[in-house]
Amino acid sequence: MTQREQWTTRAGFILATLGSAIGLGNVWRFSYVAGENGGGAFLLVYLAAVVVVGVPLLLAELALGRHTQGDVVQAFQEAAPRSPIRFLGIVAVFGSSLILSYYAVVAGWTLRYLLDYAIALLGAPPAESAAVRFERFIAHPVEPVAWQLLFLALTAAVVIAGIRRGIESANRIILPLLGVTVLALAAYSITLPGSGAGVRFLLAPDWSAVAEPRMYLAALGQAFFSLGIGMGVLTTYGGYLGRRHRLPMAAFAIAGGDALFALTAGLAIFPAVFAFGLEPAQGPVLAFVVLPQVFASMPGGALFGAAFFLLLATAALTSAISLLEVPVAYVVRRCGIARRRATLLVAVAIFLAGLPSALGYGPLSQVQVFGRAVLDAVDQLVSDFVLPLGGIAIAILVGWLWGKQTALQSSDLGIGAIAGAWLFTLRFVVPAVILIILLRSSGIL
Ligand code: PHE
């Protein structure tokens, strides 16, 4: 058996993990969920969720992965060899594949928009409004599937190239570019006349939203999705990490970087939305329908649009890579096959699983799951159920089953007040908070 690969440097590892966290969730999902939930108040609760639930779970997943130096199934089995929870590793493998199945569809939309704006930049602006074009595009029987396939092919190509040459290199190039692009977009957006209302919407809490129970749910679900916790991604990435790296600072850097990115993306989006007199509470179409309206009416809009969708597509790519690595690492070990073959097999399966999501607004629009299109329903299932369940499993596994000494040592926290607080949070706070979300979302509480 060949030696498992490891990240080249600590920075390379942190960039890859940040790349996993920063994605469609920070821009597409964050902006529409914040838009629907009152802006500033949502932002506060979301940040609290990142600190209270997010950072402890992040650290738990990284510690588990690095200690076991394996894929998520192996990690679960080793940490709790006698508890039934050990079988949940395989649920994470299917869960991350399920997320990627529809994530690739939305990412495919961003590639298509990128092409559109690139063409507009060359001097051929489209005749119809963005809303009309979007409706027609997602209803088409072939187009969304073709873009979904292209996006998955790009993702698979990086994963085939391996940890260092593929994943680490891609993130080293893409992440700095993402940072520069989002800052430039935000800087431009807040200098638009009339943008002040948008800045206030995002940063000044509207206290009436605090009374809304839905807002807490939305903020917690968003924290999970955006950090990418609960699906073994960080466990898998931690499995390629050498022992000499310190974990707690990495967990803070990742959570902080991810939240900062979402905030900056919000500053790119809301000021522009308000400056052009549009509504922020538009649901999932915000990035695809409302923003193009903004781009259409602003000077230099085609360039802004191209930069924005390039940002979205590349951010999605680094997250999709991490989602694909979870099943690939498992299949490579379990079936003893080469990385290339494993990646192709898994990618084809995920492509097929994503077809109902890709076609759900067109040929399959008759198929409604709980009154929603397939993609919306799967996204809902993931954020309301699959991710929280994964979070509880990790908290119980690391907090209760792994053994106190091993957990504290593997997390690099050692002994002391912070170590105690971390363990207490994993044991009691995280499960309690998540349980409340679950009960609330199912209407029991
Ligand atoms: N965090 C990614 C995003 O915000 C999505 C993701 C979810 C990645 C779950 C890994 C695991 O887009």
C-alpha cells in the first residue's frame, strides 16, 4: 500500500479548508437567507452560531481526522469501535455526495452566467431580461445538465490530481483571487449612490426580526452549511495533516475567514440591491435574477457581472472538491482501487444522482417533493436534517465516546479552562442547540 499523501504546508492546508468553507453558501445562500431574515439581526445570530457551535465542531472534526489519518468511515470506526455511532461515517459519505449532487447543478448555473457575461463583455449584451433568460435556461431539458456535467468534470480533474498537486495547488491559486475579487466588488458596491441603505440593512440590526423563531433556525442552518461541518469534509482533510500542525488556531482562522468572506460578499450585494431600488427578500433567485438586474443598470455592469460569477464559480469549485474528496478517500481505501478510477466512479454516480435536481425546473417540474422542486427539497433536507444530524454525531463521538484524554490531546488543547470549555460545549451545548433546531424545524417544539 502506498503512503498516504499529506498537505505540503500549514498554509496550504488552511487555504484548502477555507476553500471548502467558502463557496456558494457564502454568497448565493448567505445573501438570500440574510435577505429573507431581516439582515443585521440575522447576521448577529449567525455569527454567534459560528462561534458557539461552529468553532468547537470544526476543531472536533479536524482533531478526529488528524488523529486517525484516514477517511471519515475509518475515523468513526476507530473513535468509537463499540458504539453504533461508528456506522454513521458511511452516512457522511452519502451525505456529502448528496450535497454535491445538487451543489454541482447550482454551480453549473454560475458557469453558464459566466459565459453570458463574458459574451456581453465582448459587446453583445442580451436582449431579454435576466429573469426571462434564467427561467428559460433552468427549464431547458439539456442545458442545465450539460453545465452540471462540465462543473463535475472540472471538480473531478482536480481531485484526480491528488492532495498536493490537485487540491492544494487549486486552492493556492483560487483563494487569493477570491479575496481580491470580493473586496473589489464590495468597494465598488458601497460607493454607488444610494448604497447606504444596503449597508444599514446588513449591519444595523432590525430588532423586530429578533422575535422571529424562524430566524434562529435559518442562522444556525446557514452556519452549518457555510462552514461545511457535519459531513466529514474536515475529518477527511484533517486526515492528510501531519502531527506537527496546531489545530485550534486553524479552526479559528477557518471560521473567521469564512464569516469575513460572507460579510464582504454581503457588502458587495446589498448596497447594490438597495442602490437600484430592488427588494432584498427574494429567495434563492437573488443571485441569479435580482443581481443581473443590478448589473444591467449600472455602468460597467458586464465587467462587474463577469467578475461576480467568476467569483461564484471558483468559490463553488473549491467547495465541491472537498465534498468529492470524502467519498473518493473512502472508495480508494475500501475498494483498494486507484484514485483516478475511484474519482471517476464516484463522480458518475453523483452526476446521475443530481439529474433530478438539474431537471426539476424543466422536464421534471411535475415532480414536487413537499410542494417544492427537487433541488429546493434536497437543499432543505440537507440543512434541516442531514447536517444537524451529522453535527450531533460528531459532538457525541468526540465529546463522549472517543475518550477524554485522546480528544483533548488530539485537539492540541491539552488541559486547562479552554480545553474544559471545549469539551463541555461538545458534550452539552452543541447537542442541545442542534436538538432544539431539529425539534423546531419539525414543528414539535
Ligand atoms: N461550505 C460550502 C459553501 O458554503 C458548502 C459545503 C457544505 C462544503 C458542506 C462542505 C460541506 O458553499
